[in-house]
Amino acid sequence: MANPSLLILAGDGIGPEVMAEVTRIIDWYGAKRGMAFDVSEDLVGGAAYDAHGTPLHDDTMARAQEVDAVLLGAVGGPKYDALDFSVKPERGLLRLRKEMDLYANLRPAQCFDALADFSSLKKDVVAGLDIMIVRELTSGVYFGEPRGIIEEGNERVGINTQRYTESEIDRVARSAFELAMRRGNKLCSMEKANVMESGILWREVVTRVGADYPEVELSHMYADAGAMQLTRWPKQFDVIVTDNLFGDLLSDLAAMLTGSLGMLPSASLGAPMANGRPKALYEPVHGSAPDIAGQGKANPIACILSFAMALRYSFDAGGEADRLERAVEQVLADGKRTADLLGEEGVEPVTTSQMGDAVLAALDASL
Ligand code: IPM
Ligand code: MG
């Protein structure tokens, strides 16, 4: 059988640096675990705009549809701020999500013991935290029509539309329930059913889907109260399911509970392909961090852990994903810190590639 295929879109800013460390880990799996991948690389975001005048070339889009999984670094940077909205780097990412129909965005927020002091919250609030936000990723206000800026009388009006069909809510709810079954059997759905009709429908459909998952304890929360509860006592949650925009906000909030955005991976999953694997894109939650790009300061862990998610969700290799996650944990426990994780006096930061070296050494030690 052919090797599974990976398309690497490293993107902009620190994307290429952190992805370089992932490439070494992919090679390690080929050499040491007999898991060879066919890896190809292409451009996305500002890098694609510079080369082709578009943040995602049609050929790249077509390739993304064919491969078993896409690994993405980050997109964007100040160089592209003045570009027209339609060709901004972010549009490349949004097109991938939409056209691959990656409706379930899994964003774990896990607090590593070694970093519990790092959170802006008290240690006992975050120590041992392990929650998963499932964000709907292909609909809602990000894509709803009508949208635009129109003239009305003597002024302009900015318009976006929050829109959800029952089937869109149903499928992301099922993904969240399935995940909850593999974790702590608890799901909290967040919307604004007190002010939005789309929220009323969201709550109704999630409740209906819940009847198929009687083992899972389902609760509902208004998204604003959810944000408050996430900062008050995040450990009350296991899996959270929410829409595209609330998920964008709540996942940044949850990420920061763990101390650093540089630690958090994500998986964006769609429907199963002919070979049974879901359409999938894996990317760190952090952005392109142009202020530190090219200096060897970036933390590659979020991108490395995104590959761990690929092992688990695309390649049915949960044991190997655990191995990689444990290697990262080990490296942190040993005191290795990139600059974003510094706080303790007297600790010298490691570079991006030294962090990669350390993870590879821990992987070797795991054999
Ligand atoms: C995210 C990002 C994106 C989003 C941007 C880069 C378009 O914030 O993945 O959370 O808003 O979805
Ligand atoms: Mg975001």
C-alpha cells in the first residue's frame, strides 16, 4: 500500500521555523517506527501571495483535497496588512477550511505540570487542566450571507450574518459527543439562545443529538457565562461545543489558561474520505508571530503536538501520538524552555531547533 500522504503548508512568519522541527519528527517516525509518509510542500498565506498574487493557489487547493492530511504552520504578517480583504493571508486558510468542509475544529487546552506556574491564573485553578473545545469551523458569521459594507442613506453599513442549518449543527454536535465518549463523558454546549434565534436552534439540535448519546452528560451555557466559568473554574469542563465565532474567542481564552499559546495544537476535521480517513488539517493555535520570526526563538511545541493529533485522528496511531505527547512532557519536565516559556530566574532559553533536538532525544529514549 502507498504511504499516507502529507501536504505541508508552512506559511508565514514563524510557520516555516516551527514546521522544520515537525519535518524532523516526521522523518523520525519513518526511520524509527516504520511509518513513512509521502510529504509534499507548498505555499499558503502571504508566501503564496508573494509568489502567485493569491493566498492559496488553485493547484494547492486541489492538492489539499487529495492528501491524507494537511499540516499548516501560520499565516499573516504586517507586510500584508494593507492588502485587499479578498487576498489577505487569512483568506487562504479560510478557503482551505471551507472547501475541505472541515467543520469540526478540535482545540485542546491542556496544562502541562511543568508550566502550571506560567498561567496568569492561580496554580490550583489550572494544574492538571485538560479540556477540549470543539469549534464549528465552516459556517456561522464567518461565512453567512448577506455580508459586506453597503451604502444606506448617507452612511455605510457593515453586515455579517450568523446562519446555521440544522444539519450543520447536527454534524458538529455528533463530533463533540463522540469525543466526549472517548474522554470524560461530559459535554457543555455554548451559544446565546437568550438573544439569538440561531442559538435557540443550536440548543434544540444539540439536545436532540444528545438523545443518541445517553452516556454523555449534556449541559448548556450562554457563551458569555461560559467565558466567565472558563476563567473561574475551567476544570468543571471536559468537552465544549460551540459555534465558529464563540469558538474563536473561547479557544483563545482557554489557550491562555494553560500559560502559553505556543503550546496548543488543533485539528480541523471533515467527513470521511473514500479511504475512511477524515478530511483533515492540523495547525497550531498560535499565529505567525512576525515580531520574533527568523530569530530561532519560536516555540515549535504547538506545531509538534498538531502532528501528534494527526497521528491520532488521521492515522489511527493513538499510541504513537501518546509517545510524542509524552516526549514533549518529558522535555518540559527536564526544564527545557523556549523564550516564550521563561519566567524562572536564571533559566537560559533554548532555540527552536534545540527544542526540536530535545523532543527527538526524548523520542529516542522512549524506544
Ligand atoms: C483562528 C484564527 C483565525 C480565525 C484567523 C487567522 C482567520 O484566529 O484560527 O482562531 O479567526 O479563525
Ligand atoms: Mg482565533
